[in-house]
Amino acid sequence: MNKRVYFLMIVAFVVGMVELIIGGILDLIADDLNVNLGQVGFLITIFSLIFAVGAPILLLLTSGIERRKLTLISLIIFLVGNLVTVFSPTYSVVFIGRVISALSGSLLIILCLTIAPSIVELKYRGRAIGLVSMGVSASIVLGLPIGLLLGNAFSWRAPFVLISALTILSIAGVFFWMGHVEPKPSSPIKQQLATLKNRKVFFGQAITFLFMTGHTILYAYLTPFAKTTLGVDGTWVSVIYMIFGIAAVSGGAVGGTLSDTWGARNTIIATTVLFTLVMFTLPYTTFALPVFLVILVVWGMLSWTLAPATQSYLIELSPETSDIQQSLNNSALHLGIAVGSLVGGLVIEHISVEQNATVGGLFVIFSVAAAGISMYGQHKLAEQRG
């Protein structure tokens, strides 16, 4: 395995922390800037939407730039966005900082995901994607508790100070150790977007969107779910987040290894089916905290086992547009987060938080169906691993 892949994983972790880190410090930001929680929550929504839409567009616009240079430029812009947030006197300035961070961050994540498989041997492609995905998943699941810890100990600006410092270290690392990486020739935009007209590719992308929507319907509201169904306090909620985070981080590596050794298609089907069972089972485990924690670990691992397998599968489906497929898949992931957060909020408002897991499970069933539609009629490809 090329050691640069591990560095890309670290960069992905630093960048990904920004997306959900606000979730744990909503009240602190609202009090300091004299706005309501809904306005602060919108900072997460706009970030996810920009992440989803910006990545494929920016990837196309920068297709001819050498990758090390582009990564450095993007990291510097990302640093500026976080510094704007750190020193922002008003909500409007924080909003601008989030937009800057989201635009540059979306490009950085897709750069990490596309560079990693291109600098390793074919037999390590799934594992390379899995490692970067592990960085992304770690940042998403650990960003919230890290933000909660630093925000309560110092101020809501402290988490962004940490991210700024880590970004500076990442810039130094890329400058001294990344090495030259030539960009791949880019297909015309019409040809790239036309791939979604292919049933297999379209539903292959839908797998991630529906899966992440179902997952986020519960995960985004795990705090009220745990407090309501388990009767735990804030300390135990932090413990639950940390357990989930550790399990989710390992899931990315497991997914990459399974994709390489067992095949991307088998991994996708097994993961989506098992995840569906877990989502429907979760509400029935809350009678005992130890039982819930066991299922929580399984839920955490499966939540990020899918990503590397789906990305490998999309590369197999359309190798000539592999970069745009990974970019679109990243978009599908963040659209899933945005839609899942919205649906989860509606479930809480109109039904109850106890039903979030069940509603989420329904969306994951749709992801199983999407996988079946995408793979239907395909002859199983023999994957040669050296």
C-alpha cells in the first residue's frame, strides 16, 4: 500500500470534521450570536448541500490542474473559511465562512477519494478507497463529540481553532510529502452526466443516497432518541457517540477489505440487507443498555462498510468516468445526510423520535431495491486479486 494513502486519509479527516461539528454546540452559537437554534442548524444544512452540489462541478472546472497543487490551493482556501468562522462577529459572517469551507472542503474530499485509488496497485484499490472513507467517516462521527467537548470547555469557536491548526499541518504535509500527481483526462461534461442515464449507474448512485438518508434519519437525532428510549443523561450520550464513532471508523476499513476479497457486489448486498435488519431491531433493544450498545456497534460498523464497496462498484461500471462517479457518489452521500436530517426532523415533529429508526429502515429497504435494480442482469465478473 502506498504510504501517501494514509496521508490522504488524514486530510479527509481534517476536512470532514467541519460538516457536523456544529451539531454539539448549537446552543452555544445561538446564545453568542443572538440567533435561534433553527438558524444555527441551517449552517449544517447549507454545508451539506454545498458539499453535495459543489464537488462534481469543482472537479470538472479543475480537471486540468496538477493534483498536488490543487490540493494545496484548496487547503489554503479551506483554512481561510475556518479562520473567517473563528473571528466572525455575526451570524452572517459565520455563514460566509461555512460556504467557503464547504466549497473548498467538497473538492478536497473528492480529490482524496480519486487520488488514493490512482496511486496504488489494482489489488489495493478497494482498500485505498476504504482508508480515505475511514477518514471521512471518522470525521463525521467524531466531529460532533469533539465539538461538544471543546465547545463546552472553552467556547464554540474552539473546535474551529483546532481544525485551523490541523489544516496548517496538512498544508505542510502536502507541500513536503505529497509528491506530483498528474490529473486524469476529463471527459466532456455531457458524456459524464450522461452516465446517469445508464440504469446500472443511476441506481448504483441511488444506493448511497437512500442508505445515508435512512441512516441519518436516526443518527442526526440520536441524542433525543437515546434520552427518550434509554433514559440516559448527557454523559452516557457522549459515551454512545464515541462507541458509535469507533465502530464506524473500523467499518470503512472492513468495507474496503471485503470489497477487494469478496467482491463489491456481494459486499453491497450483504451490507444493505444487514443494515436494514439492524435499523428495525434497534427500537427493540432499548429495554437494556448493554443490549443496545451491542447493536449500536454493529450499526456503527455497517454504516460505513458500504462506502468503499459502492465506490469500487461504480468504478467497475464506468471506468472511463471513474472520477466523476466518485464525485457524484460523494454528492449522493451528502444529499442523503441533508434529506435524512430533514425527514428525521419531520418524524420527530409529527410522530415521535421512537419512530426514527423504523422510518430510516424503510429508506434502507429502498437502497436494497436500488442495488438489486442496478445489478440485475449482470453476469458476475471474476475479480482477479494478486
